Amino acid sequence: MIELEGVPELIDPVMVAAFEGWNDAGDAASTAVAHLDREWKGEVFAALDAEDYYDFQVNRPTVYLDGGVRKITWPTTRLSVVRIGGEKPRDLVLVRGIEPSMRWRSFCNELLGFAHELGVEMVVILGALLGDTPHTRPVPVSGVTSDTDLARTMDLEETRYEGPTGIVGILQEACTHAGVPAVSLWAAVPHYVSQPPNPKATLALLNRLEDLIGLRIPLGELAEDARAWQLGVDQLAAEDSEVAEYVQSLEEARDTAELPEASGEAIAREFERYLRRRDGGPGQAAPGGHATESGEGSSYLRDASGGRGGGRPQRPARGGGEPGKESEQGPARPEQGPDNEDGSADSED
């Protein structure tokens, strides 16, 4: 039994998790959770034992000097709590770490033990994958779940992915088997500019998370970082005619695929989202602006009975690389399986 001394009783808590590595193209997902932790001043209350889950030849510890004393930081996964006040308060349990090297089932069971003890109502896992998406368009964010009822009530997709998976997929299935509502949000990162950071993808994930859990998220300078990132990639792409031509082909394919979405219903949904943001929406209004990337989602209903990454991006890589080739940040091309009828790709669960 996990005993949490010193952690106060939480209000309608939601667990938000992200893991560095294969599930985290452009570091977009882990940066999103780091942003929440920083903006809301999260307090770390637990860390998983690194000896149990990490191969130190894969994820090496680091040595640093603290007042002349050598100390070691071990790779691990940490949990923190953020208390969010306002008219409709809601607390978050943030989980951030590195994808474990071993004992994934035990790893997930330990996280679910914390979720049970803290009374977590829903788990949201953030991920990012490499895809054939142009950097000039809004970042696609897919919300998927294994729960049929959750998919219907929250306007999510039921996962249909088959193939290799990472800790995001394993944790979501563990939640499903434990009876804990779980959603995975996946941002698509352009494969030709996959180097971190990618503040535009981070911004899109935070936007979708904001809609999902009904909280206003302070963005600080993230929106400006996203604009600077896109301008930087624009300049680099313009210097290479082949890359510029490739980006144009992605834009045309994306725009063609999205034409059916320009329906009255889709426009009405976007207008409703605009009104929610203008009028303050659910939760606490936060300074520093709010997410503006396009995306859909509905707030998780309470029971009625509740890092900044800037800098100039590196030169885009030409083409999509070898089909099926993988990197630390995931497949060089989308690994989510066959396309949907509307042209979008299934996200991994």
C-alpha cells in the first residue's frame, strides 16, 4: 500500500503524464508537463526507484558539483501536485520522467497505486509522434481512448492502432483494465524538423488538454516561442528549394484532406471554443495568454453526485527518411497504422 504523508486531499484530481524518449517527438509532450509544473509551481511528493525501471547504460546518471561536493542525479520518474484555485478549483497530479527500460507492468501498477490513493478521476497521457504534417499548418492533435463510453461522451477516437507501442500505450491499457478513465493526446510533429524543442507542438497539446479538463492554462511566453519557431523553420526551408517544394506538397495534401471538415458543424464548434476563451471559460482565468492552436475536445465532466523551449530550429532534413526507420523520438514516419477514411492517421493508443 502506498502511503502519502504530507499530500493534502485533492479536489477532482486529474493525472497528467508524459515520458521522454520514443513517445516524445520534439520533446513536445515532456515539455508540456514541465510547463504545467513550472507555471503552477508543482510540489514533488514522490519519485520512483530508478534501480527498478532503468538501464543506466541506456539512460545514464549525471554527476554535478554542489558547493564543491560531487552529487549524482539518477534517471527516474517524479510525481508532483499542483493546486489550482478559482471559482471551480481542480488539482493536477503531474507525472514526468523517462520511458522505463524494464518492468513496464510494475511501473504502470506503481503509478496506478498513486492514482488510487490520491483519488484521481482520470489519467491523461501526452505523446508526440513524427508525421507527414507541414510546420506551417496547425499541429494535429488526436485524442484517443480504449473506453467506448469515454470516446462517445468526450468526442474522442477509439484507438484502432496495431503494432509496436511505447509506455504511453501500455499505461493507457493498464488504466483501462484497472477501471480508470484514460485518454492519450498525440501531437504530430513534422518529421523533417524533428529536433527539439518544438514549442508549437507543445502549445497544441496544452490547448487540447485545456479543453479536455476544463482549466485555463497560463502560457507565459510559449505562444511567442511557437511563432518564433515557425518563422525560423520558414527561413531555413526557404534556403533549400527541395525542402520548400516538399513543404508545399504537404500543405496541399493537408488542405485537401481538411476540406470536408469545413462544415457548418465544425465551424460552430470552433466558434464555441472562441467564445469560451473570450468569456473566461471554465476554471481559473490565467495571465499570460492561452492556447490558440486549433483542436477540438470537450471538458471532462465532474461527478454530479470535478518548458519553455525557444531557440532557432536546426535545418530541416530532406524528405521523410527511410520508411519504417525509427529514432529515439519515435518512427521517422507515422507508426500509427492505416489512414482513416477522412485522411487522418490513427494515433497510437
